[in-house]
Amino acid sequence: MPLNIETKIEEGVAIFELSGALTLGPTLVSLRNAAKDVLADSEVTGIILRVGGVTNADSAGLGELTIVYATASKRGCPIRLVDVNPNLKKMLVVTHLNAVLMPAEDMAHAKREVKAQARP
């Protein structure tokens, strides 16, 4: 199943609902492009990636998440992950990416955390 991304903005926070495979393939770059498009909006102060619908991930998928993180960080825009499944969580821990792609307890916590870290 290819990667599907639905995007909405709530109170200045961009929420990406990801579903499908976060793996090497033609649709993977759509995540990077969606993030660039959202970050072009100066009103966006944070990004939440809801990854509960991600069926599987590989190193290319982790690479795309890292690119999104780096792009957002350059703009001072914090990122949180929500609904991280055990397999993705394990990959983040093993690669130490959990230090920058931090999972939040739930959507409410994620919103509070990105708003608290956002640059004024």
C-alpha cells in the first residue's frame, strides 16, 4: 500500500495523517513535499505526524522523516509523532532518532508540546 498523507492545520499546527507504507518507493517523496508546502505558510508553528496508520517502515522512510525534521528545524518548527506503533518505535530507538523525532503521549500532548517549543 503506497503512502497516503492527509494534511490539516489547526491553530497554527500542521497535522499530517500518514497511512500505508513508509518505505522506499515513488510515493515516499510526497511526505517531504507536503512538509515543504506546509512550511511555506508562515502561520505554521509546529508539525505533528500521526503515524498510527503506517503499516511498515524502512530506512528510506526513516530518512524521509529525518529530512522533514531537518527542514522544519531550520524554520524553528518543532515536530512530534503521535500513535507510534511498536515496530516504528523500536526503529526510532535503535537508530537514536527518538531523540529528535519524539513521540508524544497523545494528540493533546503533542499540540501542547509543539506550541510550547515554537519560536515566537
